[in-house]
Amino acid sequence: LVGDGVITPPNSVLGALNSPCLQVPESWNVCIAVAILLGVFGLQRMGSRIIGWIAGPIMVLWFLTIAALGLYQILLNPELAAYVARGFNPEKVYHFFVLG
């Protein structure tokens, strides 16, 4: 459990920095990741409320963006919307996870 708590934050930050959208030079990845993690853990000393206050609106924006992009794709391809709807059918979910 402790090992997971130690390795997950750097992996998440480095994964985000290696995104093709950011184009961060490889030599800067570790420096930027350390700075981000020090900032987050430094703010955490003031209480999780501060982290939530900062990250909460960002997460809401992120989820709304994902929802809007998904809806946009469904509207562009209405013939494929039935496949999306199947994902909400409990019978199909059971079949996928239990029966393979």
C-alpha cells in the first residue's frame, strides 16, 4: 500500500507530461514533475480543502469537456449511437464482464 502511494503520483504526473499535446522536452520532464509534486504536497499541508478548492473546478471542467466531446461524436454519428446505448444495458454489462 505504501509503495503504491509512493509510485502513483510521479507516474501520473510523468504520464501527463509525456502527452503529445504538451510537447515538453524530455530533459525537463523530471524537473517539472518534481515541481508539480512539491507544489501539490506543499499545499496539502494546509489541508485537503485547499487541494479540493483548486482541483475541484478543474475536474468539473474536465468531465464536462469529456461529456461534451462524447455527445458531439454521437451527434456526428447517430448510426453508432446504438452501440453507445448498449453500454448502459445491464444485461450487456453482465455478459461482458462475467461471460467474456
